[in-house]
Amino acid sequence: MKNYPPQLKVDAVALYESRATIRSVAADLGINLETLRNWVRAADASRPRGRRAEASVESPTALEAENAALRKKVRELEEEREILRKSALSARQGGGAPRSGGGVYPRDD
């Protein structure tokens, strides 16, 4: 039985997960197919499973505060969008501030 360095095992499993075929990874690395399959199974067994493993560790109050801040930001962005929409509509219709006569400066007579 061969002893493989731990880093080789980790790299081989990662390569398998990126390519999705054990046969091609084993052939590329010169590792027995069943050896690699055992490494993949061992890696899968050591990973946490289920929703609880993926659940956030943040407290509900922290999530509520973040949610409130995000809702406030959404309201601000919606208001800005509405202002820009009205401005664009007004510009298309020829509205806007009235302009003075043709000159930039008043005449001195």
C-alpha cells in the first residue's frame, strides 16, 4: 500500500470536484481509481450536511438590523429613481426652468 502526502489527497479531491469524473482525475495523477474514490468518500463524510450546517451564525437582532438598513437603502434608491424618471420625462416634454432672453448678461444702455 502506497502512502500519499495529505496535500496530494486534498488536491486530487478538489480536482475531481472541478472536473466531475473520478476516472479522468485518477488517470491524470497516476492514482488508482479506487484509491481516489476512497479519498472522495472520506472528504464527503467529513463535511457537515443539512440546513443546520449551512445556517448563519449571526443573531436574529443583527439580521433584523441589517434588513432594516437594506430596506432604508432600497427606499432611498427608489426615491432617487423616481426623481430621475420625472426629470427625464420633463426634459422630453420640453419642460424645465424658463429661459431668459437670448443674452447671457443684461445690456448696459
